[in-house]
Amino acid sequence: MKKLLVTVIASMSLSQVMAQNIPVYLDESKPIEQRIDDALSRMTLEEKIAVIHAQSKFSSPGVKRLGFPDMWTDDGPHGVRPDVRWDEWEQAGQTNDSCVAFPALTCMAATWNPQMARLYGESLGEEALYRGKAMILGPGVNIYRTPLGGRNFEYMGEDPWLASRMVVPYIQGLQSKGVSACVKHYALNNDEEYRHQVNVAISDRALHEIYLPAFKAAVTEAGTWGIMGAYNLYKNQHNCHNHILLNKILKQDWGYDGVVVSDWGGCHHTEEAITNGLDLEFGSWTDGLTMGATNAYDSYYLALPYKRLIQEGKYSTKELDEKVRRVLRLFYRTTMNRHKPYGFLCSESHYDAALKIAQEGIVLLKNEGNLLPLTIPEQSSPTRSLSHLSPLKKILVVGENAIKMMTVGGGSSSLKVQKEILPLDGIRDRFRGVEVDFARGYVGDTVQSYNGVTVGRSLYDLRSADELIAEAVEKARQADVVILFGGLNKSNHQDCEGHDRQQYELPYAQDRLIEALVAANKNLVYVNISGNGVAMPWLNKVPAIVQGWFIGSEAGEAIASVLAGDVNPSGKLPFTWYTNLNQCGAHALNAFPGIWREDHQIIDEEYKEGIYVGYRWIDKLNGKSSKPLFAFGHGLSYTTFSLGKLKSDKKEMTQDDQITFTLPVTNTGKVAGAETIQLYIHDVKASVDRPYKELKAFQKVYLQPGETREVSLTIDRCALSFYSEARGEWVAEPGAFEALVGTASDRLPLRLAFTLKN
């Protein structure tokens, strides 16, 4: 009878529902909190326990008796993962779960364009809707602390302000489709090796100034409905049930009303999970279909063990009801929301979005002598006429990364795509009329599948490094230009969940290959495919370098469009690209990785560099040896820009005031393009040690040749504040400040002084 009632209600209009004597929890005319109260009062203890833990690898049960459907989650931040078997990680073998792969979040951050983040979230939300997913496990906003971090490609760079500005519209776009975000991994998740055992020691100031701001923005500005706890520990408590991070900071200080989800297997203790803020437990290493009750989902820490503690009187239902209240709130926002829009899978608009984001995120790192864009026979445009090359007759493409699928592998972000345009195919399609040859150059990863997803073409090659290099060099001598696709991949110890990189240098003898190629043909374009910086000892010899990221389904077309000049690159680095690891604070201070305790159970890792992450550390070094390969915010264009005089609307601001800086920006080149104006704040004199400068505003501006636009950048006291450990709060000290404005963290030609008053 109750099942029939729910079915009838689902087909009623609101006025029809109100005319009936409908239970409050099903009455959409009632406030959600009232509906939650009513539903909670009707649930049995067993039903309450059931909804706070998983029933399969990616789902948790609803309350069928009351008409709440099951809730399905899925990875990941870059596209909707293929469905796996109920209780295994292998694919379920479905034929309707292919997806569009969007660029990895490092590429999205490199757009420095919040509009791209919004487009990303909306497009991903529509794909998730079609697939019946109520929650997407992403986005990730952990800070790029070291270039050896295995999951850096899933995150948004080294700067808390940039990550904050990009994560908010992503979440808003995703949740506008009725799909919950689950922002991860909260917090201090900067190690993959032994990630369940790393105990982080960090100052309160570094925690609040560097590692928490993007999470805070996700909660207080974007209103995320989900947060995922991290595997690691902080103050000797696992972060999936950490009193300080979850109870005090997240729920008390930030007023978070959503659900805290454990990372898969991140829960370790029933009583800590009860009292320390975990709401929904997933992945606690069970095999519920084949192992029986000894290791099934009912044996989760928040399942039968929790129920027994309540029945024994050790705990009341107070904590349980709070967890269930949050889960029900998530239900009403997602599975019980009957006004969600329709979903779409692999639509033209989603491919267009993936392509646009990729094109805006690709970074032109170097372009000596205007080698790029490449000139194409019988085609002319202002962009292509910039190249010093004659029209091309023969292009040589070199490198495994030109033919390797990058949507497959890497851990939880691995996808099953409807299509992935590989770089070699994209170049051959775009440069029709030009002979395009290929040489393997190096062999890195010949794995043919990941979780049942195959990689397409075979990558097996038994030739030695010497043989591969010799072939590439011989072909390079016959080509007008050589395009080498190198970098990292998503194999273990590359850019991959579960493992950190073991070296900063390029793997697979790529340095030897690059040196040999540039000696054979000076017209070498190196396209680096990675989510991390790499060492480039040959930098001064290679004239053109492009950062190509992991950019998903439209990778080949996006890269080819930039190389050909169809798209003027406008991406900016979201992290500092170090010359060597000694330029990174965590490595210079021997603070990564940590040190095993005597019992070899826990690794203690002290963040000795504190607030000095990325460009902040580079500024602290303040010497020639500190000049990185490429600075934070760096990115070139096929056109040129000039910045006019910097002005402000006032010289003094109060604690409750704002100040707006303006400057004219002109495209002084021959082609349309975009420049990102960056504003950093320098505190002239402070009572505490502060970085020389910190990013506090930016704006991307698109200009036609000869066009000038006024750019406005507004800040308030928050941009001037530091976290006071003595007071346990943010403080903006009155005094003198400077605004530093330019186009990269090492190119800030404009300065303007102002004062903060009491």
C-alpha cells in the first residue's frame, strides 16, 4: 500500500498533493527541514543505520518503505566513471556507460577562467544525471605542495585563491543539475604512497592560509552538498573521522549542513566515526557478495557495530539522528528532487565544452623565434603568418604520448570514453595536405587495459631505446618540423592515484631523445603531457614548448588547433614549474616524504615550509638560483599585450571597505587573444612573517587586435589578512600595502601603494 502511495504521489501535481492528506515528508510544499523531521520520526533504528553506510561499491540504500530511492555515487571529477560490478572494481560490462572525458582539473585551473569551471560543472552534471548518479566524487582542491604528488593532476594547483575561485563555479554548475558535488580530499591530502598512514604536522596558520581556503569557499560560497574526508591523519586522527577538521572547523566554524563521506576505506574506527563527524561510510574493504556476513556491508564501522553500541546503551541516537538528518537533506537535494533537469550523455554540447576548456587551458610555455603557430600550405590567416617557417610539407610526430589513451588508468579518474582523439590523429586530421610521419621515440607503458577498459591501439614495441632514438633522428632530418609528445602518463609512479612520483626527471630516456632530436632538427616543438612539472635540462635548446595536460576526449583536436594557430593559447600555469626539486620548499627542507615511527605503523610528515608553498617559497629564496623554469601564472600568446597606468578608486580603505584597481589592457599584436591580469598583495610591514606577495584577484580579458579594455580588480580586507595563531582568527593589520599587477607572478610591472585604516 505504501509503495502504491509513493507511485501515485510521484504522478500528482503539487496542488493535487496538497489536496490529499499526504505525509509531510512527501509534501513538496513543506520546507525541507520540516520534511526531514517528519521522515526521521518515521524511520526505524535499522533504517537509520542502513542509510549511513554503503550497500555496494558505489551506492547506499534509501528507505524503500518510505519511498526514498537508493543513492548512487560515482567517480570522478573528469567524467562519469563506467559502472562497476555491485561488489567488485571491474566493469559491469554495460554498453551505455561510455562518457565524455573532460580535461583534468589542472587544465581547468590553467584556464584562469571561472566561466570555464561553470561550463565544466554543468556539462558533467548532465552526464551524471543521464547515468542516474546523485553524487559525483569531486572536484579535488588539495594544494600542489610538491611536483612528485601522484594526484596533482586531479587538483587545481598551488594557490589557495586560484583554487577557490575555480572550485565555486564548478560546484554551482554541477549542483544546478541536481547532482551533488563531493569536494575532496579534506584535507592535507598531499601523499599517495602509504596514504592511510601519513600523519601531518602543520602550523595552524599554514593550515588555514594554504590548505583550507578552497574547501571553505566550496562550503560557504558554493554550498557544496558533499565533502569527502581524506585518507591521511591530522593530529593522529584519520581525517574521515577527525574532530578538529570535521566537527570544529567544517561543521561548527563554517556552518556546513551537507554530508561528510568517507573516502573508500578511509574509515577505521567505529567510536571515532560516531563522534567525530563522519556521516556516510563507503568502501571499508568488504566483499559482501562472496564473503558472507563475516565481511559484508553490515559489518562496516557505522553498521552493526554502531547499532550494537546503541542497543547496549553506550550511545543514544543523538549522533545517529544528526547523521541521518544530513543524509536525508542530501536525498531531498538529489534523489527526491523531482524538478531536476534532463540529463544528456555524450552530447555535442559536452564535446564542445571539453574542447573549449582544453583549448583555454593549454599553456604556451616557450616560443622562441615564433616557431609556433605552424604554417600550412594554401592557408593563410593573421595567426599563421606569425611563424618564421615556410609552408610545411612534412611534419614528424614523435613519442608514445602521441598515440596513448590518457583517459584510461591513473586510479579513480579512469574512464570509458565514447571517443578520445589522440594527438597523432588530431594532427593528421588538422594538417591535411601535409605529410605527417610518426616515430615511436620511446616506450613507456604498454599496458592494454585498466579495470576492463582497453586502450585501443596496441602499444607493444620490443625495440631498444637506442633503436627507437635512431629511427626518430633519421626521420627528423627529413622533416620541416618535429613535434614530440612526451612527459608523464597515468602509470604507477607517474600521474596516478596510489603512488607518488619517484623522480622529477622525465622517464623512459626521454631526455636523451629530446637532445638527439633537437640536434637533428632545430625546429622542434615539445608538447608535454602531464599534470605535473618535470625537469627540462634541455630547455635552452628547444625553441617551442607547450604544456598539453591530460585533456580528455578532444585532446588531439585541442592540441592541433593550438599548434596550427586556429586557437590562440591563453592558459596560465596554476603552479610553479621548478628547475629542480631544491626550489620546492618541501624538498629543500627534507619535509617530503615523512619519517616512519619506530613501530612502522605511522609516517610523521611535518610541513616545515609552512605557508611558503610554490611562488611564495621562490620569493623567499629571492636569488638567481630561485628562478624557476616557468613561474606561477606564466603563459604566452601568439599576440602581444600592453598594460596601461594602474589606478585605484581610493588611497585608503577601512576594515569594512573595498578598494578597486583599474588599468587599460591593449592587444598590440595582429591576432585576437586573451590575457589574464593578476593582482598580488604585498604587506609592507607586518607583525608576523608574511610571503612577499600573494595572489588576491585576477581577470581574463579577450581582445581583438588593437582593442583596449578597462580591467577592474576589487579586493577587501580578506585580501590583506593573515591567520593569527595567537587569536585563532583572521586579522588585517592597519598599515601600508602595495598592489602588484601584471601577467605572471614574475612579471608584475605595475605597483600602487594604499593604506588600510582601523
